[in-house]
Amino acid sequence: MGIRRGHRANLWEWLAERVIFGVSLSAIVMIFLIFLFVMREGLPIFLGSMSSSAVQEVIPVEQMDQMPKEQLRSYLGLSAKQFAEMDRETMQALMEVKVEQQKEIPNDKDAALNTTSWRYLLGPHQWTGYDKPEYIWQPVSGIHKYNIVPLVLGSLKATCVALLFSVPLALAAAIYVSQLARPTIREWVKPCIELLSGIPSVVLGFFALLVMASVLQGVLGYQSRLNAFVAGMALGLAIIPVVFSIAEDALTSVPRSYTQAALALGASPWQAAWQIVLPAAMPGVFAAVVLGFGRAIGETMIVLMASGNASIMSLSLFDSTRTITATIAAELAETVFGGHHYRILFMIGALLFAVTFVSNFIADLVIYRLKARMEGKA
Amino acid sequence: MTIPKGGNPFARVRFDYASNGFSALTGLATLLIVAILFVILGNIAYFGWPSLSWRFVTGGTEKDMFNVDHAGVMPMIFGTAALVILMSIAVVPVGVITAVYLTEYTQSNSVMTRVIRGAVNNLAGVPSIVFGLFGLGFFINFVGQNMDAILGKADEPVWGKPAILWAALTLAILTLPVVIVATEEALKAIPNGLREASLALGATKLQTVMKIVIPQALPGIMTGSILAVSRGAGEVAPIMFTGAAYYMAELPSRLTDQFMELGYHVFILSTQSPDIERTRPILYATVVVLLGLTFLLNFVAILVRAQMRRKLRSLS
């Protein structure tokens, strides 16, 4: 489309081109801003400069007047403006509250720990009352336990089920539609897949919660009604359109002459599809799976509604599961702005973004290379 | 292989069980996907249709939104409509201009195009919950709070809190790839002869784009916008922290108001209800309304696109 003639002839043309160019950078800018601002809120956790330790040195109320102003302000955790507006009585009351708070802290060796440090985020710890070191996500309790391992495991469990369910199905359908089926069938199946991808994820979540969960429990007879398996199956429904359309696209981009040559040599349509076209389109199939993975691990509403949301450290697919995305969605509204729980949720959001960014990037690169090669050969 | 080795090469080829079996299997997989789709839609239509009434669609809801006799989804339909209209105002111009740049102003294999296209594809794959975090971290906590500080409203935040404007802008970023890809497809389908004719008659590049290319691509641009609206209307995770409300007594009237939304309402009804069996009818009915809305939009988009293809085929 690059007809480049006379478009720099006058000022307006030049200006318009600059503006159009500027606006077209918006997608890049947005990716950058998302990274920057999700990271910004989670940064103190990454750097380990945040503390959730409940134990604080107590300063007796009587010492209030001897303390330097700045020290008193940070001790009471006030902003400069709040501090300036507050009278002495209120501050004294606040100091008494602090003393009371310290008395109320559970008499527990864990209260002194900074649970937001990487050691407790990733490693097991023997909490008071437990008889062995464990991975626990329990942000709303006397001692905030922020171990993200159960959440990562939960996300991976649901994603694995989703991929195992949807990839074979979507891939088979893509082979059938692009290689074996008559054009009329293709014209019927493609709108159906589009329709499936048009179903909002909250509706799939609703369907999984009300219908699939009961049906699957009835068939398989497991204990907990909502679990990683149900969530994974529903997730699979959400990523079938993604895997199908990318794989179908890749298979169609293989030049027709490949198939024709195979058929002319006596291969059956299936052999041509399986032994000639599929290997040629393999990078595209790989990209489809990678994109499906990224979509499944980032999907929120389905797992929030259908996975049961208990952060249990278990490898069984039939236990209730809490994923990264569901945790953010369920907990962010109740956190204190700027508090450690809030920052941890942003931190795991940033991790999620990093994972999907890498998988999208790889898939994009692979598809681009494949397309370039196929167009060159065609 | 099906070709018999040796013997008469013209002998009738044996029925190839493996090939036909595998072909049938792939066909079955396709059938299964289509069947699942119809089971889902059938289930929702079957249980949702009886509970759907004119009063339900046009009525407001009370504080006790789980009450079957007084539930209505009008405020949610209004909120969703307002949300997607605001979103379209933000996303359509940006998306169209980006697509114009990609197809009209650069060579398709230049580095810049490649980078922009990569960013667009990547943006399409960012998890929706991350958009929610971004909306909160950027629009509310950064833009909104700084606006409050500049306008001197730091005591009682006006902009620095969840609002329909922030939710719409968050969704606009989420749907940007949809608009770009659809518009690009429409622009690419326009025969180059039209551009050449325009340039040959002495039109400048900008005139050609504004008066020839964009009018021709209008149906495609509309398709993209409709698809974006349909996508935006169904997303819940990005608006949970940026503006959607559990319950609002009044309809949103300003950009800084919160709002009720259909998808979010489905989520609330299915997870917060004290008695799911009693809520079931209104839940199904709400899902029917939401699905009806998104499918209607999708359907219109498909029709417009088919129309456009037919017209372009006659052009070239």
C-alpha cells in the first residue's frame, strides 16, 4: 500500500503524517505504561523495602513531648498534612492506641517477622501452631502470610487442565476445517467458533458454576464441588477459539501446492494433512498453544467463580484451588491503599504480566517467521 | 501408504482404515466443539427465557437485588451502554489512526510497522485483570489523584476514585487491538487502483486517505468498533476496581459517578446470593440479556462485514 508520492509537499501534509505517526505509537506506549504502573505499585515488595512486621518499638505516652516532630509523625504513621492539623490531645490518644495495639499482638514469635520478604513469599515456613514448614497464603489473619507458591500452583493446575482439554480438540478441529472438510462445512464452523469466542468470560464462569460443576461432580463423584478441574474445563472452553483460530490460520497458510503434490503421489487427504501440512505449520501450532497458555493463565472471571478459591497446597486436580488472577480480583477491593497486602497483589499482577508478555512475544515472533517463510515459498 | 507395492499398480486401492478413522476423529472433535456451544446457549436460553419479562428488562432493582419479584436490569443496561459509548469515543479514533498509519504510511515490512504490530498483538494478550490493576494504579491513583491535587480537591477525592470515565478508558486500552486489526483488514481490502487514481488526479496523500480510503473502509471500521463494543460489554475484571458498583440507587449522570454493569451483575448474582436456588431465575434472565446484547452486536458486525466484502468484490 505504500504509495509514497507528494505527501511531504506542504506543511499540513507533513503535520498530519507526524500526528498519525504519534497516535500510532499508542499501543507501544500503553504496553510500556502498563508495565510501569503495575510495577510501580508493586516495587517496594520487589525491592524488599516493605515491612509487615507487627512488632514495633513502643514509646511511652509520657515521652511524647521530648520526641522530635518528624520522628513522632512517622511513629504515628501520619501524613504531613494530617500531622499539622492534629491537636495534642488526639495525638496523645493515638499514642495510647499504639501502646494498646502492641499489647494485643498475639504472643507469637511470628509477629516479629516481615512476611513480605522474598524468603516468606517463596519458601516454606513453620508457623506457630503448625508441626512442619508449610506454604500458606493467608493475608487476612493475625499474622499476614503471603506465600505465593499455592497461588502459582493453583494457576498452573487450572491452566494444565485447560490446555489438556482444549488443545487436542481445537487442533483436531483446525486440521479438519482447514484440510479435510468441504468449504460449506468451513463456512458453518467458523461463525460457530466466533460465537464461542464472543461469549463473555463471566458467562462461561456462570455456566461452570451452576451447570458444569454439578454435572461433572455427578459423573466423576469427587468431594469438593468447585475445583481446579471444573475451572480448567471452563477455561478450556474459553481458549478453544484462540487455539483453533491461530492453528487454523497457520495450517491454511501452508501453500496449497504441498497438499496437491502429496495427493498426486497417492497420499490420502489425511496423510497429506498429518504428514505434510501439519509439520510445515508446526511453529504456528506451537504459537497457538503458547497463546492459549497465556490466555488461560490470565483469565480471571472463570477461575474466580468456578475454582472454589481455597488456597490449598495440593497436587490433586479435584481440590478447591485459588489462582493468581482470582486472588487479585477477590482481594484487591478490601486492601488498604498502599499497604503491604495491596502491594503484594500488584506484585503478583506484575509477575503475571511478565509471564503473559513473554508468551505473547514468543508466539508473535514464531507466527511472523512462519508467515514470512510460507509467503516466500508460495 | 495406500499404493500397493509390486503387483498390479492399477488394482483397486484398499480401504484405508487408519486415514478414514483419523479424518472421522477430527470431524468428531469439530462436532463436539459446536455441540458444546449449542449446549451452553441452549441451556441458557431454555432456563432464561421463561424468567425474562418486559418489566425485568425495563425495571430498576432494589437494594435487595436477589429478590425475584422486584429485580430489574435497566440500570445495568444503562450503565453498560454508557460505559461502551465512552469507551468507543476513546478507542475508535486512536485505533483507526493507528491502522491508517500501518497500512497507508509505511511499508508493511518496515521495522516500525513490525514493532507497532508486535505491541498490538501483545496488548491483545494482556490478562484482563492486569488491565484492572493498571486502571487502578494509573488512572485512579496517578492521573485522578494528581488532577484532584491540581484542582485543589485533595480532601474529598473527585477524580481519584473509581468512576465510569476510568473504567471506560481502561476498557478502551483493552479493546484497542480489536479496532486496529479490523480496520487494518478493511483498509487492506481496498484496491490499490483507487488510491492510484486519486493520486494521479492530483490529490495529496492526506486527501486520498480522508476522501477515498476512509469512506470506502467505513463499514470495516464500523465492524471493528462493534466488535470492540461487544468485547468491552462482556469484560468484568478490568472494571471491578475502576468503576463498577455493587449497588447504586441512581443512574450515573457524571463522568465521576460509579455505575452498575451487566457482566458485573451476573458475577454478583452468582457468587453473593444468599440463596442461589431462589436467585437462579433472575440470574439466568440477566445472562440472557447480556448474551443477547453481545451476540446482537457480533451478528451486526458479521452482517456489515459480509456486505462490505461483497461491495469490494464488485469494485475490484
